[in-house]
Amino acid sequence: MGPGQSTRREQSETETGCPVCSGPSRQALLKDGHAIFGCDVCGFLFVHPYPSQGELDAFYNADYRGVDRNFYPKAASRRRRAFVRSLPLAPHVWGKSVLELGCGGGFMTAAFATWAKRAVGIDLSQAAIDYAAAHFPKAAFRCETLAACAARGETFDFVFSSELFEHLPGVDKVMAGLMQVTRPGGLVYVSTPDASHPARPADLSQWSDICPPEHLQWFGRDSLTRLFRNHGFEPYKLMRNPKPAHSALFRRSQVT
Ligand SMILES: [Zn+2]
């Protein structure tokens, strides 16, 4: 290997393109052996390189051991909190078809099923889906990926994703899936940590939401809005939150 090749390799390890806007991004932090890069243009923060699917499968299989089809931790309080949390969204859900991504034990999907014409929850954990199906008969649950759900050709008026985006190793797959499953004019709700929030610790290493490999990417308002705009959605409602977390609705363009 010549000296030129060696220099290029070092550059590729310290600088890369932003997954959201392709802007120059460089290492901002090293946390628990994971390099976290920040984009100079949109402020997006992401683990680089993202872990492989094999590494993530191993991590999540270990993480779901507390769940089986008969037991979900703190089920009664989850049920209450889900109902309260669904109330402000009820006007958008009433009489509509709803999809929840990463529904876990199905508590939010079940709350939406109170008002929705149809509520479907999908999750990658079979144990969580078995629990949801056994406890919430008004909703439908499937253990499948968003891509598999999109491949059915079914579309929804309202797609809910809470605490999902920060766990994903990238943005392209989820956005491709959202474009397929969201009807023109339909809404997507996203809650995920907010890296641009004034209450976020100034020192990133002190922010509890920076916990790779559980969390792999962190959006500010700019990067989240850019991501959705790049994929045919416009901000519909960006709700204020006292904590450093987004609570945002994006509307899919009427034109496809
Ligand atoms: Zn960027």
C-alpha cells in the first residue's frame, strides 16, 4: 500500500457523508466504542459505521427476554399511559386507518383502535406481537418489517412511530417504507430524541440518550424536517416538549 492510499483510508474514517443531507460529517464523540459523527450542514448525529444487522439482532434478542405472550412489564400503567397519550391524536385517528411501527406489546395500537376504523401494529419481536394479539383483540398485529408490510400494498391514513427512529441503523429503509404505506395527505407521527432542544446537555457525552448501540442516530429539528421533506412530506405540527424529544407530525404530499 502506498502512502496515498493510507491517507485516503484515514480520511474515510474521520469524515463521511451525512445520511440525511450528504453534507460533510466528522467524528464528534466516541461513546462505548462507537464513533458518533455530526453533520456540519444539518446537525444530524449518527453512529458511523452503523452496526450490522447481525450485531443488532444479537443485541435485541437479549433485550426482549423479559417479554412473553402472557406477561408484559408494568402492563396496567402502560395501558393507562397509552390511552392518555393517544387523546391529543384522537382527531387525526378518528374513523381512519392507523399503523403503528415498532408497536411492542401493542398498547398504543390498542388505544388508537378505540377510535380508528382499523388499527394495525407491527414489530420485529415475536414475543411482543404474541402478547399484543392475545390482549388486544380490537387491533391487528403482525411480526414483520416495515418493508414486508409495505410489500402487501396496504396503505394508511395515520402512521405512528414512537421511539423508533433512534434505534434504526440508517434512514433510507424507514423513509422508503413510510412513502409506500402512507396515503397521499396522510400523517406520520414521530417521537425521537431532539438533539437541537435547548434542554439537551451541551456536552453530548452527558446526554443520556446517547447510548449506542441501543440508539444509533439523533435528529435536530433541521435534520428531521429535511429528512421528511426529502421524501415528500411537509411538517404539519411540531409540538413543544419540555424534554429534549421531538413530537412531530408530517403530512405526505397529495401528489404522488
Ligand atoms: Zn446533514
